Amino acid sequence: MYAQFNEQFAAATRQFADTAARINRLTLENAEAIVGLQLAAIEERTTATFAFLGEAAQVRDFDGAKNLWPRGAQIARENIERTLTTGQDVLGRVAKVQESVAQIAKGQLEAVTRSANDTVRQAQDQFTQATNGAVKATEQAAAAATGKAAK
């Protein structure tokens, strides 16, 4: 009985470890992708901002500064748009990973439920067999006792 319990416990532990490894791998891949998205966005926007600052450094008069104003507003707008787009991409990726983790957890729960149901059925079958055997033995003993009493 203890061997069966230990075997079930070891199997459950292995299954948990495998599931945890799958979830960790998904999470790390997602984190890597998110960091890549954010770094690409930062690089792109930093390059555009420094190009604008280079243009601004070359301005020598008021007319040049006046002409530079729309370009500065455009850079600021693009920076905000890129930040929002990257944030939406990150949230989308996080949602997909959470869905994957939920599917893995659901699958594990279903597997554990099936295993528990199988164990309960086996125990019920063993109990039924033992009970039937005990009933037959009791009937045989009663028949034998009745036969001895009649003699």
C-alpha cells in the first residue's frame, strides 16, 4: 500500500515539475520577447530624438527655431504613439501567455481528476471483490454449519 502511495506521489511530483518547467519556459520566452520589443522601441525613438536634437543644435536664428517647432511636435507625437503601440503589444503577449498557462493548468487538473477517478474505481472494485468474497465465504460457512447441524 505504501509503495502504491509513494508511486502516485512520485508521479504527481514529476507531473508538477514538468508543468512548472513548461510554464517557466513560456514565461521566460515571453519576457525575452517583451524586452526585445521595448528595446527596439527605445532604440528607434532615441535615434529619432537625437536626430531632432542634432537638427536643433544647428539652428542659429529665430526663423530656424520656428521651422523646427513642427518637427519637434511630430517627434513627440511619434514617441507617444510608439510607446502606446509597444504597451499594447506587451499586454497582448502577456494575455496570450496567461491563456497558455491557464490551458496547461486546466489540462493538468483534468489529468489529476481522471487519475483520482481511476484510483477510486480501482478501490471500489477491490472493495466489491473483497465484499463478494466475504459474502461467499460467509454463505459457505453458513451452509457448512447448517449441514453439520442437520446431521
